[in-house]
Amino acid sequence: GHGVDPALYDEMHDLVIAFFETQSLDQKMRFRARRQGSVNQGYFPIEETSAIHPDQVEGWVMCRRAFDIDQDRKAPLRLEEFWPDPRFEREFRRLVLSHEQLFKPIAQAMFQSLGCDPHVYDEKLTRTNFGLRLNYYPPLGEKQLNTGAGRLLGHEDVDMFTLLPAPRAEGLQVWNHRSEKWVRLHAPRGSLIINTGDYMQRISNDKLPSTTHRVGNAADGSRSSSLRISFPMAV
């Protein structure tokens, strides 16, 4: 019932594949991630998403400034500063605009559940920043499987909440604080997974804890060599 056409998610899945596979590593490295504001934006090579673990994923983060959408700018937008092929901006902008409509309703529902004024953050969530992260998990060979490493280390998101369209490939796991075990998450195709982040944990006085999650290998070992795509959007 989130109102986003599931067909858009199918299109974005294929677009992420095209985005990573039509560029050479040299082209990607021209946009290597660097700190811009509070977020590292740009390209993250495989095994370099985190400084503490060799995650088996390539990533690319684009924030609001990378899109031709409503915002206050000090200088005209130059798409070539953010996009190796500016045509991708127009396509991914469709996803950004669809999800931006959900920011306030989701926050309002969270605040209402806490007994607060549901609209307390409406102004802050007007033209607010976000981070769209494109994740490309290449097939794993025997070398990667034998390291014992998962595809993405357990972590929490530094945001209010994250919108994650249900990935096609399994692997997403969430930490259960009560049982102290990892739980595999199987969200219906076309649905949205919502992870609360560090900011929401802080402003809710820990009533909504930051979701600890990771991407492990598929339960069926024969599927460990499959390609995996995700495109979460952090608010």
C-alpha cells in the first residue's frame, strides 16, 4: 500500500546492473567516494565499503545535490560532476521522486506512535537531504566464499530511516536483540522494508532502536554465486 508501482522497482533493478556493468573500473574511480557534508558520496570499490571489513559489494551513493530536483543551490547543477553518464540521472530521479513522497507520511506515523505531534518534523523533511545507495553484489567465486566473509558487514544506518525495496535475491538479515540471533528477512516482492536509523534512535530516546542488519550468503549454497542488487534510500 505504499503507492509506488512495483514495476518501477523492476526497472531500477535492471538499471543498477546497467549502471555498474557499462563502466570500466577506471571510469568508476574518477568518482571515488569522498566526504561531502555529512556523507561520503560517490563510488565505493568492491571490498572498500567499510574500513573494517572487505565487504563483497560495489556501491555508489548519490545525495540530493546530484539530482535535478527542487532545492536551494549556490551554483548551477553540473551533472557530469556526479554521473559518469548523465542520462542515468533522469532515470534514477524517478525513484527519488517516488520515495520522497513517502518521507513525511512514514515519519508522521513514527512520531504518532511515540505520542508526539505527527507533524513535528514536517519542515525538516521538506526538501531534506537523502542518500540513494546503489549496491552491486557480484557473483561470489570460491575464493570469496572460502574467506568466511558475508556480502555486507553487520551495521546500522546513520539516518532517521531507510527505505529499501525488497531485493530479489535473498541474503538480508536483521539482528534480533531479544534472542541475540540473526533472522533472515524475506520481504514480499514489490514491498518496502523500513529500517530505523541512528538519528531516530536518538530522538526517540531508544524507543525505536537503530536496525542492525547485514547481507549474508544465500541459505542455499548453490545460489551464492548469483548477482544481487539493492538500492536503499537513507533519509
